[in-house]
Amino acid sequence: MLDGERSAFALCRPPGHHAGKDYLGGYSYLNNAAISAEAAIAAGRARIAILDVDYHHGNGTQDIFYERGDVAYASIHADPSTDYPFFWGHADEGGAGEGEGATLNLPVPRGSDWRAYEPALGRALEWIASFGPAALIISYGADTFAGDPISHFELDTRDYSPMARRIASLDLPTLIVMEGGYAVEALGQNVAEFLSGF
Ligand SMILES: [Zn+2]
């Protein structure tokens, strides 16, 4: 992506978005999205946005950039009052210090389907556009899928294509980083739908 490609896909496991600077968590050891954002900043990009569409809030990513104004973090996720990571990702967490206003948390309730999810995505995309990033990093988790064994949203395989199309409409250089997704039989198709939609 830094060499001028429109997009790239990082097919990495385990996920990374629960890992902070000095801790692991939620199957995550290395925060791939955060490492990528740092690499982009080091390569001279002034502002990077991270959009996290995994079922779970990316507490590690938020924590790493919470007081930074050059990396914006937006996340759509299960309400942390009912779901892991429980103590992070509430709507009133918006950043601090130089990062004040550069974090956006959009928790949505358990049982949400694409119709309930899409307005939050619209809000996140508007917010990212107004931040004016040079590039976008997507933390893509397919654990929003209805058949996911540890999660409680109701997205269908066919919903990942319009989700990705809406994200692509930002028209930014975009790195898509694989996060969660535990319905193993459906995971390949859910990823393929997202990538082809993008
Ligand atoms: Zn997850």
C-alpha cells in the first residue's frame, strides 16, 4: 500500500487488536493494525485512520493511540457491557490529550443484523472522512457473522460485500487486516465476500 497499491490484505492469525504496547489479550499477541499504522506514519503519512469492524472492541488498538492525534481509531462492536473486552469501548471513550476526539466508539446491541449495523458504519465513515487521513487500515473480523460460535450479531455472508463497498467509497489507500472470525466453515466465504466487495 505504501508503494502505491490501492489496497492490500494481511491474512494473519491470530488476531491482534486486543494486544496493547506491553500486554496480550483476546488471542492477540502482536497488534498487526497498530504496527501497520506506525509503519505508515514512519513512512511519512501525516494521518492514518483505523476502522475496526470486528465483533469485539479493539481495546489494544484504542489504548495504543488513545492520546495520539495522528492516528484516529473508530470501532463498531458489541456493547462492552455484555461482551468482551467489557471494560473498554463504551461510547463516551473519545480519546485524551492530543488524541482528544480521535477515538470513536459505536457499540451496537447483541442481535444486530445488517440493517441495524449499517447506520453505525455510515457514522464511522463520515467521521473518518472528516479526519482526512492519508490512508485507512481496516481491522476486519468476520465474527459479526450470524453463525459465529462466540459472538452475537446476525450478519449474513452476503452482507460483507456491501459493507466493504461502503468502506471502499472513502477512496483511500486501504490495508485490510484480518482479525477474528470463528465460524471456520464459513470464514473463507465471509472473507472472500468482503474482499470482492471492496
Ligand atoms: Zn472478535
